[in-house]
Amino acid sequence: MSLFEVVALLLAGFAAGTINTVVGSGTLVTFPTLLAFGVPPVTANVSNTIGLVPGSISGAVGYRRELAGQRARVLRLCSASFLGALVGAVLLLVLPPGAFEAIVPVLILLGCVLVVAGPRISGWVARRHEATGGLPESGAWWVWPLVGLTGVYGGYFGAAQGVLLMAVLGIGVNETLQRLNGVKNVLAAVANGVAGLVFAFVADVDWWIVLVIALGAVVGGQVGASYGRRLPAPVLRAFIVLVGVVALVMFLF
């Protein structure tokens, strides 16, 4: 890589790490950058996935205060992300390139709609569970399988994974958005880590790309945690939807 490419990729990794920590979709910065530099799509995808893992971990560490008291919930949902990402990584390696991407815009649009409608839907869900003492600690029963399906998507490609996770958690778990954002960062780190581990052994990885993206993403993760936790719930919700809409437009056009 030339010096220009290194600097550009370092900045892209920083931006991706910041965006991923606040909401998700940092892949929409790094992946197109790699394609613009002539990196083959599959190599770009797998190298990008591995490179963003340290940034996801950095963001999760930055949200450690919001994660306090959620150990049981996080561990249970991590198992769903782990299994889902494993399936998604395998699908990337065995399916034709366009097989899964056809539904990506639909998933992103659905995530945006669910985030907007989240307060009303979550209120309805809570009322439905009042007779049995409210939602369980880990959330409604369908949260685990939907987190698993989001993990499948995350293992396969991952752009806007955070939007989908925040939609599922925001509706099915009775908790504040900022605390759920901390959970989202852990789940995304697990999904990216599992997929990255699979890719490291069986896919064509460019480790220089991984290193440069990782360096930028780690710093970006801390910046995202510092500023993301200060956003009021309505602002955070609006930012999630904005990122989701941008992701949708990029996929469609």
C-alpha cells in the first residue's frame, strides 16, 4: 500500500470504529474505501471484518459503565451472536456473492422502521407481559433467536448490524437505550470476532489491511464511547435511523 492509501484507510478505520460504537454500520465507510483501492470484494470483506474486531472490543470497553449489572443478559445473548455469526461466516464462503445481499436492503429498512416505532412497540410488549410480572431480565422470548439471526447477517457482511440489534433490543428488552447500546457493542464484537476467526483460517486475508483498519478502529471506538453515551435517547434514536437510511441508499444506488 502507498502512504496515501495507508492514511486514508487509517482514517476510514477511525470513522468506522466511532460509528460502530455509537450505532453500527462502520463497514459502510471501510468496505467502499477498500473497493476504491482495487481490493477484491471477498478479500475486502473478510479483511475488513477482522480489522474492525479490535474497534468493537474498544467500544465495548468504553461502555463498561453502561454494562454494569447486565452480565447474565449479555452472556445469554452472546451465545446467540456466536452461533449466528458462525453460520453467517460459513454462508459467505459457500454461497454465490449475490445470494444473501438481495435481502440486505429489506433488513436495513425493517431495522429503521423498528427503531422509529420502538417506544410504542416496546410499550405494547411490556403491557402484554404485565400479567406475568413483566419482561424477563434477558428480554422477550424472541429476542434470543432474533439476535442469532442478526449474528448470521453480521457474520456474512455486517453493515447496519448495529441498527438491527438496537431495533431488536430496544423493543424486546426493558432497558434504557444507552445501556442497550453497551450490550449491542458486545454482541457486535462477538459476531465480528467469530466471523474473523473463521476467515483467518480459511479465507484470503490481507493482514496489512487488517492492521491499519484495526489501529484506526481502536481509537475510534474510544471516541465513539466518549461521545455516544452523552446522547439523549431521542437523539440516539434519530442517529440510528439516519445511519440506517444512509446504509439503505448506499446499497440501493
